[in-house]
Amino acid sequence: MNIEKILPEMAVKLSQDPHRTSTQDREKVLEIAIGREVRAFRKQKEITVAELSSQTGLSIGMLSKIENGNTSPSLSTLQTLANALSVPLTSFFRRFEEQRAAVHTRSGEGVELERDGTRAGHQYNLLGHIGANTSGVIVEPYLITLSKESDVFPVFQHGGIETIYMLEGKVDYRHGDEVHALLPGDTLFFDADAPHGPERLVELPARYLSIISYPQSLG
């Protein structure tokens, strides 16, 4: 990564943030982010500010200002700190660059989807979707409502891990060769690569949350 390009790119990102109203505010956020990382790496190495000062030749006062986000260190200063702390220079910017997503879906506003095996009386509502983040994982939460008996039940098989949490009703749920009797409040956590799905609807209506997580490469 070209460090000379990092600061301009960050300035562009900050300028797109409606919560930031001035250049001074944007610079302050970057200074704080760098300071937090410097302090975290120093504590990780279990050394004091005085010891880091001795290793780098930077004054205790300057180090204190950097860690508290009260000054904007030069690239040469950051390189000196990176060498002393044995970390890449770019690691001081990692939290600043991370983006954290949140999806708020109001009651009744989940997107109704057609999935394999969907039929009358079997309703699937996608409650949100977050694509691959820094961990490379995609997460899809569904609210599934089963309101009618059916002679044929859908059998699903896909990559990733799935978690089911029963909200209402009773369902005998198959996973591979086993069948689990799920009651309200029960949780079933399983490898979704095995054939799975509701085998018998014991008490209707039945509702449960299904949360599927899988690596981006499987999407």
C-alpha cells in the first residue's frame, strides 16, 4: 500500500460524511484514530510512554499529544513509531478505514422472497443483508412463517452456518439424519451443507428466525 496516497484518500472519505462539517473536524477524527492505535500497540507491547520516548527519540509530551489525538504526526514520526512498535505503518489507519454496516428493518417491512420450496402458507421475509465485511462473511436473517399444512416440505442444502430460533408454534426440523422437536425459545445451530428443513408442522402457525452466515466465496 502506498502510504503517500492514504491521507488524501481518507480526506475524500471524510468529506463524504454528512456528520462532518469542516476540514478541522475531519482532521481531528483522523488524529484521534491514529492516537488510539499508537496507544493500543504500545500497551500491547507492555511499554510505558517514557520507554517509547527513549526508543524513538520523541518527547514524552509529543507522544502524549499523539496518543490523545491532540496533534497530527508527520509521516516520518509515524514511521519511527511503527518501527519501534514493530507494526506496519498502515496499521495506524486501520480502524479509521473500517466501515461498519447496520440495517434497520421496521416491523412488517421485511422483503418477501421466493426461495426454493416456497409455497402457499410458507412465507420467507428477508430482514436485512450485510455483504462481506472485513471478516469476509455474508449474513442473511430471515423471518419464516409457516401457516398451512403441506404434504411436501422443502429441503434446503447450501453452504455456511445457519441458526434457527423458534418464536411461535412447534416444528419437527430435520438436519441430516436427525429430527429436532423445536419449541418456542429453542435454538438450532447447524452446518447448512447437510439437507435440512421442517419435516412436520406440529402446531401452527409456526414462526422462527433463520440466520444464515457464509463466506463471500460461496455467495
